[in-house]
Amino acid sequence: MNYARPAHDDRSSRPAISVIAHRGASEDAPEHTLAAYRKAIEDGADALECDVRLTADGHLVCVHDRRVNRTSNGRGAVSALELADLASLDFGSWKDGAYGPDTLDPNEAPDRQLEDPERTSVLTLERLLELVADADRRVELAIETKHPTRWAGQVEERLVELLERFGHTKPARAEEWIPSVRVMSFSARSLHRVRAAAPEIPGVYLMQFLTPRHRDGRLPPGVQIAGPGIRILRAHPEYVAKAHRAGHQVHVWTVNEASDVELCRELGVDAVITNRPKQVRNQLGLA
């Protein structure tokens, strides 16, 4: 299967590294908010990364943690809350300087009437898909399913339904079609569920540690993209070549430091996932 790639880097014969915005341009705006993703598109990101969880009433929302405590003014597990509950919460004020020094007094609670809803409202995957569909250029999506979860296979079922509705699944015979969405997970079972329901959607197997079974570049059956953390590349830089020899792409997370960007460039990775898409693109000479 082919994947869209940016133009070639003038300094080498390799295709340019794809820059993926981790939870949006999350260094500049609250993670997983519409504002963060708009900023990432403006900054030239090739793709947007998001985490998805299923609410108690069956909506996929872009929230990383199992509980909302860290990134909102509420408490509780996403899976136990309904979308209306999440919509009443502030998902932006936790980030320092979210409103600027002239609009937010750190000694006072934020005035909801002064908030920009694109910086503070919970984001559904459906709304993010709409944003991508309305973009004036091709913008890819890298969607991570979070596990374990009380909803198990319902997450993948709902995800595939949404992707079908937005035209991101195609029959295998569509030879000219290049997928613009991929699904990522640390769970091989989750990737298997997606592949069984929509085999044309690429999967990315995320790895926090390099286990013996994967050191030679092998991935779970049907998975074509390796997703190692940057710590793996620091400790095992030879892994990229092994994965490429096995026929896999390598998408690395989370690459924020200039030295790590340079390491990824030297090793020839295919994509970097970063909180700082604009700065990374500048460093790579892609701006």
C-alpha cells in the first residue's frame, strides 16, 4: 500500500520526513482542542495526531488520559461521562497563558463568557474529521485508540463507522486511492479489529519498549508501520534500518528536541510526531 509523502528533501534522495502534529500544535495551544489543530494546519503539518476515547453515550472524543482531571476542570473517567457532561467542562484553562496576560488573571477563575470555545471545548472526532475535510490542502490523520477501556471493541466499531461516513475507507480495487487516515495503537488486538473491519486503513503499532520479538523489525500480522518512541531510537538507532528492511515505515513519537529531530533525519525515519510542527518543519527545511 502506498502513502502520501511530502516533496523530496533537496539535500538527499530520500522523501522528506512527514511532520505529524501531536494532539495538534500542542506546544502553542491546549492539546486536543480545535484551536490546536487549526494552528497545526496553519503551521504546515502534514498530518494531525489524536487520541480517541468513547463516552458513555457512544461518542468518540479526542482525550488522551483515561480521566479528564489533568486537562479539564472536571473529574472522572471519559468512559463514564456523556458528551453533554464533557461539553460543560473547560479543556483549555489548564495550559499556561492560554488566554494571554491581558485576558486571564491567574488569581481568578476564568470567565466562561470570555473563553474562546475552540480553545476550551471538548473536541469530538467527528468535528476533527470535518476540519480536515474543509482544509484547503491534503491533511492526513493519525488516530490512536486508547486501551484498555471498558468499551473494548466498540471503540474500533464506532471509529470505522465514522471513517466510512467521511469517505476514508475504499474498496481494495481502488488502485489510485491513497489512504489519508491511519489508526495507531499500543494494542495489537485493536489494530486487528480495525483491519478486520476496514483492511484498507493502515495500522501503526506503537512501542514504548523494544521487545525481543520486534527487535528484528517484525510487527504484528497485517501491520505495515512501526511506531517506536524516540527513546527506542536513542538506545537502538539500528532499529530503523531493520524495520525498513522488513518492509515497514517508521513513525516516531514524540520528537520535540532539536537533537532528536536531527537523529530522526540521520536515521531516515518516515515521519515524526511532534508538539512543535512549525519548528520541526523549519529545522528539516520544509517550511
